[in-house]
Amino acid sequence: MQPYLYTFLDKQRLSDMLKTFHSCVDLSIQVLDDTGTILESCGDTSPFCSRFKAFLPLHENCRTLHASAARRAMEIGETYIFSCHAGLNHIVFPLINKNTLFGSILVGPFLMEAPDSLLVLELNKKYQIPTESLVELYEESHTLPIVPPAKVTQLSHLLYYMFSGLLMTSYQQLIINNEKLLQQSRINESIQRYKFYTSGHPEYPYEMEKELIAHVKTKDAVSAKESLNALLGYVFFSEGNNLSNIKARAAELCALLSRAAIEGGAINDSIFKINNYFLRHIQDVRTLDALCLSLQETLDSFMENMFQSIPEKHHDIIKKAITFITDHFSENLTLEAVAECTGLNPAYFSSIFKKSTGSSFKEYLNILRIEESKRLLSFTDYSIIDIAIATGFEDQSYFSRVFKKYTGLTPRQYRQG
């Protein structure tokens, strides 16, 4: 399966742009996915980096650092210049679609001045590198390209000018800013209604939640946003300014929206990726405005992915199966049980389910369970064994194996990260 980034960016055009940039400035440039994994590269790997990585602890890997830098670039809305664990410089530009980070462009490594012994001595303080290896690193440091600070600034601008047009124009950004103001106005109206028309702590508006789900399933974007903002008004009113509690409630709303989108016919791989990004992204959000806008844009992304992949003749069958799976994924669910709910034999059901969703029944079930477990790991203090059982896994060991297969991390590493 091709990386999701290439579903909305032309791979060949992106490759040509990398080659053009590299041939003009003679610096290494890479396309990364949202986890920092390299998808394409132009330019040789630095011998300095190859040697230094042998002394870098696993928890300080380059991939994680690059992904973190890309998220920082997305927050500030432009290219971001940063130093890596080895003290080498890089420039990163985020590749964003609907406020969701799906990858980045990374330029580097390079130095801004000629290397001296201080570079490797500083590394020795941090990583206790043997003397012989320090000498080798010092020699390799002289192979690194040197880019004066003034030129680094210009390269940063060039990177922005080249790649920003791929994703978002200034006009689109203006629309987003207007959407943000409109959304806050609607939420404030909802808060005021709760203040003036309720006494004490109001009950949770379940009917409004049902309306939101119905609007998502029917792809009524305008009504869905109205219902979402009304629900956010309740959350703000009931939780005050407690950002941590509001984040947890937003995560629950996102899970609700993602399931509604899948039941409405969305491509499950896309929905899971968007949902996963939202859960990771909101941990770094610092304002209520940014949190609300992110949730609304996630709703937009969900609805854009609806009704795109399921053949018309299989719509009702697959939607019924997905509804059954989302209602029972925490149980000991089997292919036979889901097939029975659709009135089809297991073999035929398995075939059309794979063609319609892009995943086998087992893959789909595991991804759904893993997505729920990520939410529980991020926003609750439940033990790992309790989360494993709550999400339908037979034991903690199997849960950990499946979790690492889909995320690259153990549940404990994910929670600590």
C-alpha cells in the first residue's frame, strides 16, 4: 500500500521538485511521512551521521526528532530551522492537508560555520563516545556542507515558496481563519444558552449527539458543524477552562465522529489515520480555539472521505457489518458472527469486505481496537492489561504484539511518548 501522503500529492511531481532543489543547492533533501520515516531522498547520507548514529540511544532516534520538528513547523505555519542530536542543522517544511500533518520535507544536515573540536567534545559530554570514535567523527565533520546563516534563511524561504503551493494557498488560509472566528461565535452562542436557560449542571445532550451522528452519516456538513459546535458549547460550559478535561472530551467526540464516518461509508484506513493524528496532535495543543478548530477540521476530513470506496451494490451490507463491528469490537468477535449479521456466508462476506474497505476483517478489527486503545492510553490512567481486555484482546502479550505491529511502539512506549 502506498503511503497516504501520495493519495493527495503527485508523487512524480514531488520527486522532480526534490531533484531540482538538490541539484541547485547541493544539500540532501527528503520526503518524510508523519512518523518521520523516509519516503524518498535526494543526496547522499552524511558519513558523519552514519557514524554518530551508533552512539545515539534508541529513545533519541532521528525519526522521532524529525516528526516532532515537522509538528512544530505546522504549529508556527512555516518552515522550521532546528538542530539535531548531533548539533547539525536542518530545515523542515510540513505537508498539511486540512490541518492534518501527513508528512514533511527535510533539508540537511549542514553546519553554519566551519567545524571545530567543540562539536565533538559536546557530543562526548552527552553520549560518552570513545576517544578513537571522537577523532573519526571530527574528521567526518569536515565533509559536512557549510551554509552561512544568511543563506540558511534564504533556503528556508525557498523551501516554503517551492512546496507551500502544493497544499494551501493564502486565500485558503484566509478562509480557515474566517472559519475559526465563525466557529468560536457559534460555540459562544451555545455557552450563553446553557448559562441563561439552565440551572445547576445540565444533563449531557444525548439527542444532540444523535443528531450529530445522523448528520455525519448523511454527509450533511453544515448541520454536522452546527451540532458539533453546540456540543462543544456544552463541554466548555460543563468543564470550565480545564483544558485537560476538554481534550479528553474532544478525543471522545473524535472517536464518535470517526465511527459515524466509517458507518457512513468512509475509507477506513484514511479515517483511522486522521483519528490517530488528532489524538496525538491535541496533546500538544495549548489553546481552546486551536482545539476546537482542529476538531472541526477533523470532521471535515472525515466527511471528505465518505462514500468514496464502497461499491453501491455493497453499501448497505458493508455499513451494516461496520456498525456491528464497532458495536462489538471489544468482545470475542469472529468473522462468522459478522457474516451472519449480514446474511452472507463467511467466505463471500470476507471477499466483498476486503474489496470495499481495503482491509481484511481481522485487519479492520485490530485497527479499530488499536485506535481505541490509543485513546485510552493517552487520556486515562487504566493499566495496560485493563486496556487490552477493554478493547477485546485476549491477553496483554498479544495486545502488545499487535499494537507494536501497527504503531511501531509498545503500549508503554506510546503512553510515555
